[in-house]
Amino acid sequence: MRQAKIFFKGKEAGILTQHDDGSFRYRYHDQWIVDIGKPSISPTLPKAQQEYRSEYLFPFFYNMLPEGTNKQLVCRHMRIDKNDYFGLLLTTARNDTIGAVTVKKIEEPT
């Protein structure tokens, strides 16, 4: 199992988990859900639900990944399998992303 903290504009909004079977779960933090001033991180992951499950990486996170030559360069340089979308997300969405969401790896699963 691998996990990452998901930040929205620098504030921790939830946890993204990849389970050993390859499935994914995104869970908003309790405080994020109850705070009406905090938005959903994506229209496809609304705060109407606290937890989401998927057999594959959620499209919102998948769309944050580099493509084409950029993907090839990152994968080769960082030694990431081109099909390891979660690993690629952890590597490329740490600091500078196009949107308000960043992703930070959790070293020890909680």
C-alpha cells in the first residue's frame, strides 16, 4: 500500500491511497468535509461524499501526469515504470502543478 497527502492551496485536504491490489481510495479529512469554506479538490470528487474508491487512478489525478516526451524523460530519469501512475504522480506533483492541488508521499502508511 502506498499513500499520499493531498493538499489544496497548501492546506491538507485528504489522503490518496493505492492498495496492494492496485485499486485506489481518496478520503477527505473530517475537518475538510465539515468546513463549508473548504471546496472540493475537483468537481469529480465533490465533498458530497467523504470517501471515493476506484479500480484505477482517479481521472482528476491521472490528468495531472506528464505526457509524451515529458513522461518518458521523467520515467527514465527517476527510474519509474511508465505504467506506475501513482509513482509518477508522487514524483511530479510534489511542488509545482498547474492547479491548486499538490501531492506529498507518506513514507509510513497510516
